[in-house]
Amino acid sequence: LHNEWVSALVLSKEGTLCASGSNSGVIKVCATDSGTEVWRRPAHNLRITGLSFANEGNQLASVGDDGAFASWDITRETAGGLLASFETGRSALFSLGNHATIMLDEFGLVHRYK
């Protein structure tokens, strides 16, 4: 998938997609049945530290060592699929079973995305 270290990895709830993030900030999404790359973006300026699928597997959230959170629609090509991006400082992502994602930011605040 990557020509460098993979720093984050997540499977979609349905198990049909696998997203990986690299030390250089690139995200790649592949179909699990064929290994075919279906989406790729330079997403962060530094290492990706967390990935989470949401919204039936069409959306992907990412956080990185650059202190940014980004939400992506992997079915859209417009603006590279970027839905939202903002600075959070250090943060962590967690995937919930109902296609939602929560982010814990560096201040201990919890943010929920659906």
C-alpha cells in the first residue's frame, strides 16, 4: 500500500474497505476483496495518528501529528473529498459501532461526528 511506514490502519464496519495512513501524511483506501486502491490523498503535513470510518463507510476522519482533524467523503472528487478541516492540537479518534466517530482533543474535550 505505502512505500513507507504505515502509522494508522482501520477497516470499515462492513469490512469492504481498509484505510491506511503513512508517516508522510498520505491516506490510502483499498477494497479488501481485491486490494485495489480506490482513494488516495495527501491529508496531513506530518504522520497520521488516527483514522475512523463513519456514515456507512463513505466518510473517513483523520488526525495527525500536525494537530489537524479532517473529514473526507471518499466518494467525491471535488476538493479531494475534503468535508471539513480544523486545528485540534494532539488528538485521538475512536470509531463507534453506529457509524459515528468521536475525537478526544488535547484538552480532554470529546467531539462526536456522524
